[in-house]
Amino acid sequence: MQGRWSWADAAIFIAVFVAIRFAFIWLATKAFVMMIPDGDTCTMCDSETLAVERVGWWRVLGERFRRSWCIECGWEGVLRRSDVWLSAERHRRLVNQTEASIAKSLSHSGQLPLNSKKSS
């Protein structure tokens, strides 16, 4: 019969409504992130800022964002880190992990590692 809705129609309507809602939330989040200034200069006086330690819920932001404090005017806020800084930071972490694994495998006391000693 015409004019009657089925459960399939309701499922399609709900799926489209939810998809539009998620797309709106995603676009609003992207727009909000793009409004956060990029770099490490103060938004008020254009002087250098210092990174503030991220404790508590600030860690949720991840490494892409940093809390900053301006020495000149006392401004405190969130800044986006540039892509250049992120690639350098990832490279530094990789080098540190590699050096740590090499240092772990080397013997520091001039003795053989524990797994290669002969039992008496």
C-alpha cells in the first residue's frame, strides 16, 4: 500500500540522519582545530612562548597540540605544533628508542650478558 512506512524505510532514515549528524560533528571539530593558532608565538604580542607541562586531561589533546605561556604578556593557551616539529619529534623518539635498545644489549661492566654465562 502506498503511504505506509516499513522498518527498512525507518532504518534508512535513521542511518542517513546519524551519518549527517556525524559529518556535522566531524566538520565542526575540524573547523575548531583550524582556529587554534599554529606555531610557537604568542597570539597577543607575537613573542616566543614556553611550553607548559601537560598534566591531567590536557594529555588527551595528544602531541599535535601544546599548552603555551608567554613570558612577555602572561598569555596562556593552546597552540598547534607545526608538521616540521612533529616529524623531528618522531625522529628523535625513534633515535632514542634505538639507542636505548643498543645500550640494553651491551654489557656495561665488561662482563658477558647474563644469558650467555656458563653455569658452573
